[in-house]
Amino acid sequence: MSDWRILCEAAVCETNPTVLKQLVHETEDALFRRLLELSKERCEIAEAADTLRKIKTERLDWPNPSSGRRIGV
């Protein structure tokens, strides 16, 4: 088992203290690995959004929201 959800559910239902201790460790490890994945993906999403903003402003001549220029004023 590596999915944190399955591990967590197994820990909730486990009554054997020895097995429960192992499940808690495995669940914490799975949670940590998933958080690392999400952190990396969040950075990748931010980079993609920045790239799209540059494409819109530099190649499609859309207004740059960070320039402070107001539209329709």
C-alpha cells in the first residue's frame, strides 16, 4: 500500500497496536511524499501561469496586470 488515503483508513480501522504503529509510520511517509509532489507541482503551475502571462502580454498584446496601467480610465 502506498496511497496515503488507503493507509490512513487502514490505520483508523486497525486494532492491533503493532500493526497500527507500522501503519502510522507508513501513512506519515506517504503523506510526506505526497506533500513534496504537491509542492513541486505548485511551482510548476506557477511557472506555467507566468509563461502564459508573458505570452499574453508580449505576443498577444494583452494588458500587463502588473504594470499598474488601468483599462478604460
